[in-house]
Amino acid sequence: MDILVEIEGGQGDELRVLERALREDPDLYRARVSRSAGEVEPGALGAEAVIQFIGENVLLPALLTAIYDHLTARRRTRSGMDLKATVARTDLPDGTRRVELTLEGPASEVVEAARKELE
């Protein structure tokens, strides 16, 4: 499973902070997490910074939960912070599947909806 995570909003170091949190998450110890550059969109000036996550399919719910929990905690500690995560799965034969991970509602429902979109 190959997943790319993009973060919009927050502080300038949001991606680095999330990367560190994912690397330290005990549920994701079997996965490879690294920061890299995403694909350049037509008309864009350069590549977006993304987190690349390579692991087994069974780790998808754990990854989505870790991202949800981390971003929810970051929003609570900094009032008014607007964060958005987009998760894209790039290892499927039908191309890239993308889903925006919303930070509203019960975590289990948000994670389950995102998992269904990406499988």
C-alpha cells in the first residue's frame, strides 16, 4: 500500500510534526514513513511536500486514525487553526484514489468513511 498525505493550513512545520508522530506511532511500526515531493500538478510552480507511507493494507485504518487523532489534537492546542488532510492511495491499478480526511464527527465514522474511499 502506497499512501501520500498532504496537509493544508496550520504552521509551517505541520508536515514535519505529523511525520514524526506517524513514525512514533506503535501501531505503524511495520510501515515506512518519509517526507517527499508529490507529483507536480499541471500549471504548478513546483512539487508539493507530502508524507509517503508504505505499508500493508491492514495498516490503512491505523494510519487514518493516527492522522485524524494528530490533527484533531493540533487544532485543539492552537485556537482558530484550520487544518485539512488529503490522503491519496497511489498503488492501485485504477490510478490515484483521494479523500479529504474531515476532522468533524466521531473518529470511527470519519476513519471508516475514508477507508472505504481508499480501498
